[in-house]
Amino acid sequence: MLGTLKSLPARIPGRARTAPPPSVLIILSQAPFDGDATWNALRLASTLLDQKSPVRIFVMNDAIDVIRKGAVPEGAEFDLQAMLRDLLPRGGRIKICTTCINRCGIGQGEVIPEAIMATMADLAAWITGSDRVVVF
């Protein structure tokens, strides 16, 4: 009987339970200004937020340049930093690999203020806590 009662909302027209949208982790790994990978990743993140999916972005490897202050090349078609920043007030969460920052020789004041430093343990937690993981 208990099983029957739990399934009742799904059996009543218009009362079906809807699953929450899947949480998505996007890992940015490629150089942001060489091709369209980062641009497409940020467009995807924006679309997912529009669809109410929780979105987290982890920036590492060569993608670190997207959070470096003043890194937008002159004449760039898109401002990837602005696209990244625009995700934050909409619920997007962003973390940056501390090891990658150090490896690239980027100092404390050289990253955008929204940058939250993180570790491999943080990335591992985000991976295991996400429904989907996409790497660009």
C-alpha cells in the first residue's frame, strides 16, 4: 500500500513528479583564445542556466588565461571574461586550479577578482557531485 501511495502523484494527470534538471560541471582546459572551445563552453553554460540546471565551471591547464586580468587579445571577437563573469549572478559557480595559476606564474593581483582558487580535491568533489561532466 505504501508503494501505491508514493506513486499516486505520478498517476494523477497533471501531478506527475518532475525530476530536477541535472547538475553540470564544465571543465575548461584548452587555451581560451585559440579557437572556439571556450566560447562554446560558456555559451553552453549560459543555456544550461537558462534551463535551470546548476552549472559549475572548473578552469585549469591552458584555459587559465581566461581569468588573467587583461588577457583579452586586442580585436578579439568575444570577451570571454565578460561571458564568464555574467554566469555568476545567474547562479553559475567558478573555481580555478591553484596549481595551474602557480605553474603559469600568475600572481595574486593578476586574476579577475571573481576567481576562487581550488585544488584537485575540489575538482574531485565537483566531479562526484555532478550529474554530467563536460570537458572543453
